[in-house]
Amino acid sequence: MTTLSNLPSIFVPLVGLVFPAIAMVSLSLHVQKNKIF
């Protein structure tokens, strides 16, 4: 039960850091591919 109770405290910051990083990388690749500017 301790691992289940400690899982959110590890999982929430991980998602909070990984998800914006993936969004930034995908956005930069999308801009480089299209060359809008």
C-alpha cells in the first residue's frame, strides 16, 4: 500500500515536467517543418 500511496507524489511532477517538454518539442518540430515565418 505504501507504493500505491506514494505513486501520485512521483507521477504528478513527472507528468507536469514531461508533458510540457513533449508539447514544446512537437511544436518546434511543427514550426520547423512548415516554415511559416
